[in-house]
Amino acid sequence: MDISGVISSIRLAQSVIPEQESTSETRRKIFDSVAGQEISFTPEVGEEINLQLRNCAYDDDEKLTYMTVAVSDPNRPDDLFQLETDMRYHYLQIYARTELGNPLVKSKNFVELGPEDYKVELQVESTDPPTLQLSFERIEKVLAQVHTEYHQFLRSMYEEHKDKFEVTKEFEDGQMRYSAESDMDKKEMIPQPGEDDFELWTMDRDMQMHDRITISHYAYDFVKYAVGAEAGGDNYFALS
């Protein structure tokens, strides 16, 4: 495999976190308590994924802890932007909507390292080691959700129906905001028994018809999110 050719075709992001140990007592305590931890797991679909909390530094001025999570994922798509879209969507579904206007993780930045490797840089409003550990584990849970048959269904709906969505742009507060809408019937996205059978982490029973109808609404929301992200790029994530 021509690695150089692959890397040259991948979107490279700029790192926003200097990967070095901090010097203050607070910073050193956080670094020693958390940095270096590792998680390995095999997702529902794909091969083993490895995560390492490679750096953890507290910013006294911003009152935020900067964390660098290095990921080695042989299952990831070549396009890091697609993976970023998928992870941000599931993070929103699992965590962000329950935290309302006070999110634990203030921002996420994705940086390309190679065909299988990347890092996720987090800004976390906490200096508590167990809370920082929880933030690290959130990346594992979200990534595990990306590599499921359920998510493959969501992506298939995106590929099938993305052209039915119209993107609108609105300039607000000095920023361009992107959104996508469609008048398509969400019933077109109902997973079909025998064709789209999968398990959901929120459900401990077989899917009933009303569950499939609910999932069609999830699929619509995902396609709407992914179409908007594709149109807005990094600006979309900065505003979402």
C-alpha cells in the first residue's frame, strides 16, 4: 500500500494543543494522575481499536484542562472528516443534549496522524481526575457507536437520500450558519425487517414496528446533520 499517497490525499488539521508536560503544581498533578492511560476494545463491527490519553494539561487562564487522546483505528474511513462527523453526531445524541448549556467537554478537535491513526483534542471544564477519566472514556463509547450495524444503516440512509436535502445558509453574529432540510417522507428511512436488523445500545429487546418508525426519525436527523456538516465543513462544527 502506498502510504505516502494515502496521507497526501487526507485532510490535515492543525493541532491546537502543545504536547508537553505542564509545570505548575496543578498541571503536574493532573498530568501524573491521568496521562498515559490506555483503552483497547473490539467494536461490534471491525477490528480492535486502541486509545491512549497521551497528554493532559491545565490552562490557568482559561480554567480548562486540555486532553489529547491518540487513537489507532484500522476500521476508520480514509476521510477523517466523515469520521469526525459521525463521532460528533453520536456524542451529541449520547451526551450533549442531556448537558444542555453546560457541557463537560467544551470543544473537540480532530487531527490526522496517518491512514489508521488520529488524535482527538478535548477541552474539559474540570481538574478532577475521575471526571477527566470519564471524558476519556466518552471517546471510547462514541467510537464504539460509530462502528455498529446501526451506524452503518445511518450512513446508508445518508448515501441514499442526501440529494433530497437542501442546504440553507444564514449569516448570523458574524458567522455563516448551515442547515439542511427536506420534505421527504421519513417513512422512506424505516429499517426493513430481514434487511436492516441490528441491535441498539439503548434497547434490550428485539425491534418492534414502532421502534423502526422511531429509528427512521433518527436516520432523518443524521442525514440532516451530515449534509449540513458536509456543506459547512469545520465552520459547521464550530457552531454546532
